[in-house]
Amino acid sequence: MPRSGTNSQGNSYTTPGGSNSNSGSSYHYSNSNGSYYYSNDNGSTYYNNGSGSSTYTSPSGYVSKK
């Protein structure tokens, strides 16, 4: 069962909560400024700044920015 809450910066989080898993070490942050961040069990990460720009890092370290 995922746990969720709000950290000291006012950002909400869910753990586990990666986009590809509901268990393990994944987590998901929804930030108060509209941005959000995923860290997935496979080692990949995804960040969206809430303004249309995003960065994806693959498990092998490849970085893709949009």
C-alpha cells in the first residue's frame, strides 16, 4: 500500500509511487509549484517543471530533455 504525505517544502509525495510500479523503492513527488518528479524501480527518473519542459533519465544514464 503506497504511503503519502507532505514534506517540509509543502510538496506532496507518494512512496512507492513510480509510474511503472506500485511497490519497491519507487516514489513520486507532486510539487507545490506545479512540477512533478518520478523515480522508478528500474533506475529511471522523470521530471516535469510544470511549464512544459521535462527531463527523462534512462536506467543507463541517457538524458532526454523536451
